[in-house]
Amino acid sequence: MSALDVKTMLSDAREIAFLDVREHGQYGEGHPFFSVNCPYSLIEKKAAELVPNPAARVVLMDDGDGIALLAIRRLQTLGYGDVSILEGGAPAWAAAGFQLFKGVNVPSKAFGELVEHDMDTPSMSADELQRRLTEGEPIALFDGRTPAEYAKMNIPGAVSLPNAELGLRLPALLQDPLMPVVINCAGRTRSIIGAQTLLNLGFRNPIVALRNGTQGWQLAGHKLNHGATATPMPDLSPKELVQARTRYTAFVKANDLPVIDQTTLKKWREDRSRTTYLFDTRSDAEFNAGHVPGSCHAPGGQLVQATDLWIGVRNARVVLSDPLGLRAATTCFWLRRMGHDAYILDTDESDLSQRGADPDGASDNGGDFAAIAATALAAHLKNGAQLFDLSPGYEFRNGHIAQAKWAIRPRLKQQGIDTACPVILTSSDPALARLAAIDLVEMGIDAPLLLPHDPDEWRSAGLDIISTPSVPTDADMIDFLFFVHDRHSGVLESARRYLEWETGLIAQMDEDELQTFQTGPAAATSSP
């Protein structure tokens, strides 16, 4: 299939999954706007998550190196029946005159920039925020990222409150309707979307986004905190729950957001001609305590921030769950603005019958291979066994068994593996080893063995653990995105480059890509 054929397909109304089967680093160095990364190393696992309906139309893209041919076999084995390959891969896309976008989460990042321009989202500079904080002016600063990101680095005085929770829990944290509110993230997108969400909901406080987030804060010469633990989010009082429901009802009505019932959801999920995603937009704790059976946890703020991590099929149905309503509603609003066919599920506590977190490492469709104990490894190596570590390249650099060689699934044939000698695989992600073992069997390796990845156990067994800062080489480490990877580590030039990249995305988009996004102001609502 030619690049022009794929480009045309991306603009029609049918469902399509445009999967980039290159590794994460290759993908991040340049990919089509609507492509979603589904690396060959984990394709059996990731495809099931990103493209849950095997009947969906799928197009695969590689680097023109034949990896898509391997990937199509794997998908066909899993029951995907409508799979094509972009001839020539990413190089052919560029040669046809189409843009390859650096970075990740590109549609979400570009959308955030468009929202700021389209809705004229107000912002505040880092210096102005610092001045107000220093002079003791009343101001409320909320960090709209995840608690884990907040712990990594945050602005002194900021309170962790993920974006989807802002409209729901702000009244429990802020009683003064005149108190200025600043929303920050690490860069731009969640600052803009978080602030604009509160404005769309009709909060009367002066609300702004912190321009360029924590990176802008550092670039202005200000210090960040590191290692702080996010305070638990406040519970809502009965009065605040009523206010939240009132705000939800008004926002849904004003913006004509579609709401479906459980009966409709059941019909949609049984319809194999369409793809239907079901996402729970609440916090981790709430999801674990109970959720609609079959739903996937996707906190609303994160889903808007990184749609390509959850939604692999364009034009699919996206159903959002939240018994309190508001988090699903604000997420639905933004997803529809991004061009997704999003709906709110009318649900209550009685529907939350499934308990626990998402299955950790959902079935990767890997083979059933025998394991080897660390205590037995030395003898196998002495007898000529070959040991390969398929952990992410950066982890291998930091520590691995001395005799291990680093390997990555799409380049196994380049390892010069001796098919006459036993092969042992290990990885910090067991799926990487299990799935690579499938390929080895097809290469003529008889019964690869799997070594559990447990450095403490390795040391107890007398195995040497070494680090190799330059092995694998940067060129070989195709699973790691080097593009401004150190922007959060105090490397100011990387932060500058990242922000330039983010603000420059809209200029790189063509008309087909721009027309996917809906523009115009949100319908006015008033805060209770």
C-alpha cells in the first residue's frame, strides 16, 4: 500500500489503526501524525490493548526494513484479518512529501497548543508566579500531572491534583471564589487543558496556566522540589457532591455531550463491526475499589494528554465511566474536540462490580517456555549456552549478568546466534523475553530457556553483575528516545528544545490533520 493510499484512508470515516511497529526510539524520532506506536518487541501484547477488535482495519509501518512482514504474521496468528503494510515504511512516507513528527503524544500536544490559541487560555509567566509567591500574595497552585510525576519534581507550594480531578475537587480545597488559581504541568499541554477545563466549568476564580510548566520554571532560574509525596486528594462532602452533580448536568447539557446507558454499551461491545473502548476516568484507588466490568483504567487527564497510549483505532467509539459524572464529562468534551467519537456512560455505584487493578501484564500471547534457576545458570554457560538480556537498553547499561549480550527482538537475526547451542533469555519485562523466544524457535533454536530477571537472586547465586555505560551503543538502542530525554534533569538546553518543539507542532500539520480538531468556545456554564 502506498503512502498516498494510507494518507487517503486516514481521512475517511471508517475505523483504521495505523500502527508504527518500530521500536519506541525510532518512532519518537519521526512518525506520521496519526500513527500509534506498537513496537514489534511487544506487538502481541500491545496490539490487543490498542486494537481490541481483530476485525478493525490495520495498516503497519516499519522503517522499510521488513519488520512489518514479521508483525503481520503475528497479528494474523492472533486473528486480525484486515492488515496491510505501508510499502517502504517511514522513509516512503517522508519521500511522498508527508510530515514525520518528532516526539510522542503528538496529537494531544498539538491539540493543547490549538486550544490555547483558539480559546485564548490565559497564562502566567514563571517570574510572575515566583514574585507573587515571594511577596505572599494569595494564590493557589495546582500540579495537574500524576502523583508520580509530581514526586519526581514540583514547584514549591504546588498541590498535586491531576487534571481530571480539578473540576471535581477544587471546591474542597479552595473556598474563596476570588483566590487566583494557577495550573501547572511539566511543559504546556496539561497546564493549558487544566486551566481551560476550570474556565469551561464556570469557576469564578481568576484561573491561568503556568506558561511552560516546570521546565519554564527552571529556565527562569527557579528551583524545583524533588521527591515530595503528593498529599491525598480530599474527599467530597455531601454538599460538594451535590455541587459536582449540578455542575456535571449543566456542562453536559450546555455542550450537548452524548450519554449512553448500560444497555447501549452492551450492544456496542457485542458489535464486532465496530471497536468500542471503555475507560474509567477516576483515580487509581477508586478504580481498584470497583469499576464497570471490562473497563480499562485511564485517568481523564492522562487520557487527554496521551490518547495514543490508549486509543489505537481512529473513528472508534470511546465510552467514559465515572459514577460522579464530572470527570467523564470533561474528558468526553476534550476527546470529542480532538475528533474522537466519545460518550459518557450513565453509571452508578451498583455498576462497579469488578474489583482490583488492571491485570498487570495482560496476556501477551507468548509461548510456554521452560524456566532456568539462577543457581543453574553458571553450569549452562560453562557448557556453551548463550545468554541474551532483552531488557530495555538503558536498564541493560545500568546492570546485567557479565556474560549476557543485549538483544532486541526485531534484530535477533543480527546477533549471530549459534543454533547448535542452547539459548537462555532474560528481561526485566518478562514479555520481552517470552515473545522473543517465539522468534528464536522459528529461527531454529530448540527450546529457549527463560531466566527470571532478579539481580538479588543472581548475586546470591554468585553471578557477576556489571554495568556497561556504552553498551548497547546509542545507535543500537532503538528502544530509547534520546530526543530531549534529559529535559527534566536540569539540562536547560533540552528543556528549551522541547518547548520549541511543542509550540511548533501546529505549523507542521497539514489541513487533513488540522481539520480533525474542532474549534470554537465551549458553551458557557455557571458555577454553583
